[in-house]
Amino acid sequence: MAARTRDPTTARTAGTGGATHTLGLLYPPAGRLQDYTTMQLAFVGGIAEAAATHGYDLLFSPCARHDEPSLRRMVDEPRVDGIIVMEIRREDDRVEYLAEAGFPFVAIGHNHRTDAAGWVDLDFAGLAGRCVQHLADLGHTRIAFVNRSEQLFNSGYGFARLGDEGYTEAMKKLLLTPRPYLCGDDVASGEQVVERILLDDPATTSLVTQNEAALEGIYRGLNRHGRAVPRDFSVVGVAASPWAEQVTPPLTAAEIPAKEMSRAAVDLMMRRLRSPDTPPRHVLLKPLITLRASTGRCRPIPGSEPEPEFPDFDLDF
């Protein structure tokens, strides 16, 4: 991607925090049908609300690439004073473009390039590891991991990759076999992933998930296979409380604090606009796991335990 240099006068104007009183939001849809998930809409609402408290409007774009016209219009005209970038990928050309253009931005999510700006993120790797440890403390050793969709994972989305890394590292540290699964963001995919998990290893007794949209399907799939939660099967995840509390039994989970993250991102953006020469701040949130009713002590599946071996005796009569 060719480097771009913005006009210094425009750059100074955009950085003063008073040119347009509007913030841009780059937020591509993550749903299976290229729609916005409930969690994504919660972030949109949280950012709009936080921006309004500072007297700012919000200009929204589903931009996923640096060469999309909506991003170019935001930067070149300019239509906004600064931009919040979401759904950060490991290699994200939107971030590269904004950094090279010298345009004020912050990110929800992070990669190596956002360190030069500012970001707020959730410790997905650490949370996945703590979920594994919670299940291991309850005696579970066969622990699957239900991640996000194949499309998001292969696109390099940070939260999907970090969750996978945290789960895998925790399993290996406990000398357990990692069994990660990719799963679409919908109920039907949740049912299907349970089918795959139990087909691969019928003795599986628990799973960690960071796929909220598939949660209801996961529960349905377990019920269809006669696995009562938490008596026969434990489920723990990273999920916002509305999702965690709407299933039965309620999900033991680490919270995704959409409002807190939205507010932090807008605060970072205001700081960037008002004091452009101050060092960028990085906010990594590590919420606690809230114990609800979806996890319990491990009870091996009948027939899954190895048959006892008895020594051979040579008896003479």
C-alpha cells in the first residue's frame, strides 16, 4: 500500500477536537449473513452514547478495507475529527492507512500497529486460559473450545486468534489435549458444533466458548444428546451478561463489558484530539469469571472409562 501524506493544516485541524464535532466508527459486520450481531450493536450504542457526552456525533461505516470510499471520504474531506477502528485483524490495512496518513485514531482491539495510537481491548487469551483452569479445578480433563467462525478466524481477527492461543496454551500446561472448533455465529452452528465434538470424543465433559451467538444452539445440542448442564456437561465462556443470563442454566462466564470498553475508547479518542503529543494509552481489561449454574464437578460419561486390567495368574490344579 502506497504511503500517503496529509496536508499538515488539515491534520492540525482534525487533531484539535473542534473541526467537525463528529467521530468516525469503522465497524464491519461479523454475522454469518454479513449482518451485525447483538454484541456489535451494543458497541455501536455504547460508542454513540459516550461520544454524545462529549458533544460529538457519530459517523458510522461498515468499512473493512483501507480502499473503501467511506474511509477515504472521512480522511480526505475530512468529515470527522478522529476515527475509532473496530474488529481489528492481525494485519489490518485500515490501521496502516490511518497511521501513514497521520489521521487521529484509536482502536477497540489491537495489533502491533495500533501501539503507536491508542487502544482498549479484552484479555481474550488470558480469559480463555482461566476458563480452562476453572474446568480443570472441577476435575474436567476433556475440554473442547468453541471459537468464532472459520471466516473470522482465517481473516486474522484478533479476538478469535487470541482466544485460541490462550485455550491451547492452558491445555498444554495442564498436559491435556487441546480440541478447538470453529463455529458460525448462529444457533444452528451451535447445535452442529456439539455434534462434531461428541462425534470426535463421546467422553467430552465440558467446553469453553467465546461464541455468544451460538450459545443457545450449544445448549440445544447438548440437550438433544442427553447431556444435562451441569450434571453431565459443563459450559463456561466469555460472554456479555445478557447472553449469559438468558440461557438455562445461566452461563458461568467472563463478562464482555461493551459499555465500559466503548466509553474507554471514546475517552482515549478525546485525549488524542486534545493532547495529540501525549504518549498513547493502552487499556487491557481482565474481567473476573462470574460463577453461575452451568459448571459442576466432572462426572465421567458411562462407558467412557477404560476397563480395569487384571493380571494373568498361572494356576496349577
